Amino acid sequence: MIDESTQELHRRLADLRSEHRDLDDVITRLSEDVPFDQIKLSRLKKRKLVLKDQIKALENVLLPDIIA
């Protein structure tokens, strides 16, 4: 049975993935507008990279790379 901390990690992972997808949509829409705010776009991309790192870290905790 999955304990509460593992369930919480799965919920957190789902939230991070959702925010990452949302940022991707915002970045796409923002970059289509001419002229676009380069500073805002840069900050959004940086936030997206931070989210990607957090997602990867949680995935590694939940699914450790076990050499069999």
C-alpha cells in the first residue's frame, strides 16, 4: 500500500507537471505577440527550467534508478 508521503509526492509531481505545461502555453502565446517582452519571456523560461529540475528530482525519488 502506498503511504501518505508517497501520495503527497505524486500529487506534488502532478502539480509541477501541470504548471510546467501551463508555462509552456504562456511562453508560446507570449512569443507569438510582436513585439514581446523579452525580460518576461526570459523569466518564464527560467521558471520552466526550475520546474523541470524539480520534476526530475521528484521522479528520481519516486522511481529510483535501480541497477538489476
